[in-house]
Amino acid sequence: MLKVLVVEDEPYVRRGIVLSVDWTALDCFVVGEAANGEEGYDAALKFQPNIIITDIRMPKMDGIEMLKRLREAGCKSEVIILTAYSDFEYAQNALHYGAADYLLKPFHDGELEQVIVSIHSRLMARQGNAAESLPALQLKKGDKSKYVMESLAYIAGHYNDPDIGVGSIAANAGISEGYLCHIFKKETNYTLMEYLSQYRMHVAMQLLRDCRVKIYEVAEQVGYRDIAYFSSMFRKIVGVTPSEYQDRCK
């Protein structure tokens, strides 16, 4: 699971982010909170989060300065900037220090989750980057409906369930299978099962970088009961067999 640090000086906003997001479904957990840039800097060095969600305007140290100092300290966390419209131009300075994305406050339901899903996919690809590797899952640009966002989050949290499928994903979203398949393809350019398979392979590639892990163990951890079928899908999507991929990671 990915570690998330939330840095926000307004307590109700900070607690809202921590409590309103289904972090488990996104394959994440909140490792810490901070009320200003100084606390955020210290917490980031202490917890080494994968993702930092931070406001811009804060006392003691603002989000841009915090990000600048973290980069100077070698921190490679993905950073999501939260900014009011009046600070938008200032917030764009964060891109010079490698901010992953920024959201205008108040952001709408599902926007933060969408950014996190995108970052999660990118990190899975980056950590599995050796020899042949998959690009990060690139979703079609544009707003996503709440049903699609719920489905992306559900897959991130349940990809390792061998029984996950269109039926269970649609049931979680509370809509029919046919309608979900239609809007998911329209909004992401993937079918549900294509996205699930791609997501599983991104995770499998990360796991296979550990030469001690057995291929059947990786298959089980990403939701496949049949190692032969897993190997077939891996070769189809990645271009090499799991054992070949693992050998090239040594």
C-alpha cells in the first residue's frame, strides 16, 4: 500500500481529506498529518510517504517552500498541490519542483481520488521499470463520473481478489453491468477487464523485481489461481514471460 501524508493548516479541511476518502480502496493509508510546511517537511523526512497532499498558503512555511526543501533533501514523493483560484499562478511554481498535479479548492467529489489513482498507476509502472516495462495506465482525459471513479478505486483495492469481475465491480458501484461497461469504456478508453488485467500486471512487475519471490506467489498476490493463465496474460501484456522478466531484473 502507498503511504500518504496530508499537510493542511485548516483543521476541518485536513480532517475532511483524511476521513472522507476511502484510502483502503485506493490501496493507500494515511501515515501522518501536518498543520504547516515545517511540520510537513519533518513528517515527510520521517515517514517517507509515497504521496504528499499539501496546501499552498500555510503559516511558518508554505507548500512551495516545503516542496523545494524536500527536493533538495532528496525526497522523491509524488506531491499533489491544493490551491485556491487566487493562488493558481503561484501554485504553478510547484511544477518546477516536480509536483505531480494540483487541485483547485474546493475540489469536487472524486477529483482527489482520480489523481491518486493516476499516481498509483504511475508508481506501479515506475517501480516495475526494468528491461521491458509497461507505461503507466493512461486514462482518457476529462471528467470521470462517480461510478467510474468508484470502479477505479474498487479495482485498486480488490485487484488481488480472484473473484473480482464486472459483476462485483458493478454491484459495488450500484449500477447495471451493461451501463457500467459502457461508461467505463467511454470515459477511460479501457474495458473493465482490460483495465483490471493491466493494473494486475503493473503490480506483478513490481513484485517480480524481488528475485526471491516465486512466480506462483506473484500470481496469487495479483488475483490469479492458475499460474499458467497468469503467465500467459503476463506475456501477452508485457511481452515476456514472468521468469524472463524476473531474470532481467537481476
